[in-house]
Amino acid sequence: MHRRPAVVVLGTDPGVEGRVRSIIEGAGSPASCEGAPVTVISAPADGSFNRDRGPSGIDVRAVVTTFDDLNGHAHPEYLHRDSTADGQHRSHGEASVFVVVSERDPERYRRAFLAGADDVFGPHAGPADTDPLSGPLVKAATDPNPGLSSVDIDTLRSVVLDAATTLMGAEVDEVRTKVEWTLANIGEHSSLDRIIVYRDAGTPFTPAFVWAEDPFEPEGRSFDSFPAPARLAGFENVASEGTTTGMHEGGETTMNATVHVPLVSEWELIGVVVFEVDSPRPWVDEEVDLYRTLADLIAHMLVRNDHRRELGRQTERLEQFSAVVSHDLRNPLNVMSGYLDLASDDIDAPHYRAMENAIRRMETLIDDLLMLARRGDTIGETEPVPAAAIAEDAWESVRTPRATLTVVDGIGHVDADPGRLRQAFENLFRNAIDHGGPDVTVEVGPRTVDERVTGMYVADDGPGIPPEVRDSIFESGFSTAGSSGIGLAIVARVAEGHGWTVDVDTRDGAVFEFTFDAEQPTATIQPDHPLREA
């Protein structure tokens, strides 16, 4: 970001202004910094220059004022400031403050230093090249870009903290806007010329996001084209202050000052962020650390956004699958069921029941597949619901004429999605019938600790679950009874979606034990009913 170096003379003493101009402009060879001549600006000491009269595009390198205009304190509004086109001033580097005294009074020297002066000079009547002010002033005005000051670092830290909130809250369709806004904010506060976020797309690394002070369209580049690629591959930052390499017909050739920061996610390099300045410039360690923090925020947001996009694609594929299952499988099944009803008088009862059970089993399988595809572990709005009543309703939907359900009082109301809770009960009841037979007995009741309800259980008197398969029963597709193996996977997802845990015990049959969340509302225990202890 190119700005004209400037020396500001504060106050109304024409002798001081003339002295400064003689040093900067005299001897027929004006002082310059990186090819740009140093400008001398005269300004009143009342601060009005900084508020509304500062020329655009200047970099204030030094401030010269008299002891009287200093008036016992430094002028902080002129220190560490850049003037920009909109009249605002941005922190960048440190302007040196020089004070000129009219007489060599030790007390005035002491007070000037206490007020923040970098150096104090007495009167001078000789040529500029013998003036004691000449060396320090020319050096301050012509030294290359001094980098960020401690004030700048504090400002940059605040900007990065704001960026964390902005980026972490970005929705999928807001990512580009918020990243580019963040890069612009960082670039302007740090006086950079451009910031480029490259993503690893194989070969080459492609620019995903760009901010530049001037129009700029970067191209893809190979990883080996970055400086010190081995260090970047090892997740190290790579900073270069840039150099002036020599003379050619057009003048000096200058290498950009750059910081290259790796984008890392789960110990994998996914890109590189490049911070550039079109001139030599030192990089402060704290500044580079903040750029790394920004890169980490961007990497986290990009990976999260990739996951969201992939989830969206998966959801779209599942919705297409659901449509196929609903139409292409259910319609032929409905035809089969209709023909079976028409032929019921012509088929022996045992054969009819076998075919009817097969059709019902297919209907259950389709329902389970659709539920997994469309809802997964998504839980809708929860509310306090009577668990016992929902269990009894679920039992009615399971066609088990000889099986028995017993609901033990005491569960009370459970904070749950009633539809999903019913699905869990239905699948547990079907599992009990599949393994325990048509005469199975099922019991639903509360689990307690110190007479407080902490969960519930669903138990049956079937053969139980072999110990060697207990760790696999909640996996989708696993079954020991020749069923779809989806039912218990649905139970596990419903529990997970509510923030509950579900475990299985094999004492006296299969016992599925649910533990509610610690903040789950609990029911009042009725001591005259038997309770299963947790």
C-alpha cells in the first residue's frame, strides 16, 4: 500500500518550518523513501489537521514541534497515524517526535522527554548538513516501512476477535461475503496490499477468496511455488520482509514483503493464506500470530461449510431414495395386499396368514427405511408427554393378539418429541415379538436413583441377547432374527437425538434401559408401585 512519506511541522514558528524544509528539501537532492519524495506539511498545533485537513495517502514518519507548541504534553492525535482518503486515520508504524527548544534549558529538555519526545534539539543557525536535527529527521523520514506498532497490534487483535464472531456465525450462502469482508477489514487495519486465500484443489492451489487494495486477479499456483513449501507442509508460518534487489533502467527492484500461513484442518494442509505488502516491511511476531489465528478461523469455517454442503447432497440423495421406496416398492405391495384379500376365501388359513405376515413385514420394513432416510436422528419440538400413554398407543399399532404389555406407574411425563418417542416404543415392541415370539410379555417402567426417576426401561421375557452381540445390536442392518436390523438402530437414533443414552441388559430376557439427560424433568415417584432400580 503506497503512501507518501511525510514530516509534519506543528505550530506557527516559521523558523522551525524553514529549518525542516532545508533539511528535507535542501542540497538539491530531496530526501526520499523507497523512491517516494518526503513531503513536508505545516499544520497548526490545535489538532485540526488530523480532524479534517489531512491530505489523503500520506504516511506520517516524523512530527517536529516547538516546546511552546508542545505545551507540556505530546500530541497523541498525530502519533502512530496514517491519513486516508476518507479523512480517517489508521494506525501504522510509529512517528518519531522531535522537539525544538529556543534555549538550552535542562528543565525544558526534561519536560519535553517526559511529554513523549524522542529527541530534543536546541537552536541552530548554520547550514542544514551541520544541523544536529538533520540525521535523526532524515533517518525517521526515509527508513523503510517500520511495520506495526503496539497500538496497531492491539487494534488488529480486536479485529481478529470480531472476525471470529463473524465467521463462526456464517451460513452456507454467507461464506463468501463474510470472508471477503473480514479480509478487507484485516487488510485495511494492517496496511496490507492484498490477502489471498488459496485452497488445495490438487494441482494447482486455487484462489478461493481475495482482497486487494488495487484490482488484482490471482491465478492458481503449485504448492512448490510458495516460499519454503517444506515449512508450510510442516504447518509453520513463513514470513519474508522483502528486499530491494538492485538497480535497473526503471530504478530499484523491490521484493514484496509477505507472510504465508498454512490452512490446517485435522492435521491436514488444506490451503495457504498469503498476506502481502508491495514494499519491504518487518513483521512483528504478534502480528504473524494473529494472521495464523485468522487462518485457523477460516480453515474451521471452510471445513464446516464443506461438511454442510456434503450433508445437503446426502439429504438430497436420501430424499430421492425415499421417493423410490415410497412409490416403486409400496405400490406393488399394495397391489399384492389387494389381490390377497380378494383371494382370501380360496386360500387355506395357514397359507393366508403366512402371506399376510410377509406383506405386513414388508410394510414395516418400508416404513422403517423411510423414517431413517427422511428423519435420521432429527428430533422435532419437544414437550412434556406422558410416557405410559405413548407406550400404550404404540402397542396398539403392533399387531400382536397374544402378546402382553404391562406399564408400571411412575415414569410420569418425559420431555420428548411424542412422534419419535412412539417410534422408539414401536420398534422395541416389534423387536420383542421377533425374538420372544407371539406370546411374549413386555414391561415398561421407570428407572430410579434415590427415588427419583432418571430414565425408563423396556423389558421382555424372551430369550435375551447373547453377550457376544450386545455391542452390535444398535448397528443399522444387524439382526439375529432374520429381520431388517433397522428397528434398534432407530431406537438408538431417537435416544441420541433427545440427548439420552440407551443400554441393553440380558437379565431375565432383554432389558433396554434409557437414561434421561441430567436436566430432564422428573416425575413424582409412587412408592406403592414396584420400580426397577438403575
